[in-house]
Amino acid sequence: MGKACPICNNPTIDDSRFCKQHHVAHERLQSVFDKWRSAYGNEVTWRVFLERVIRLPDTGRRAREVGKLFLETDSL
């Protein structure tokens, strides 16, 4: 039996701790974080980024779930 996504308990995909949907959300968060760091001169930390992005109304549900997981588990 494979591993389960820590958010939704669906099966994880290869080389990820997440299911397909949460893996994609995680990749997108990382991509956007890189853009934020460039825009803010590398002054934004991963924690600050996540705290801000999960409060934005346009942030998707799965991205919000991934962000909250990282904040709650200090997996930064």
C-alpha cells in the first residue's frame, strides 16, 4: 500500500508527499514564492509568504490547505 497525502489521505504520487492535486498546489506555491522574492528583494520568507497568501481571497482551496499544513507543522 502506498503513502497517503497528509491533507486528504488520497494516495501520493511518485516522489511527493502529496496527492496529485496537492502536489500541483505545492509546486505553484513554490513558483509564486520565487516571484515574490524577486519582487521584494529576497526579503520575504517562506513563512511570511504563506501567512499572506493563505489570506488572499483568490488563493485556491488546495493551495491554502498546503500553506496551512506547512505553517502548522513548521515544515518551512
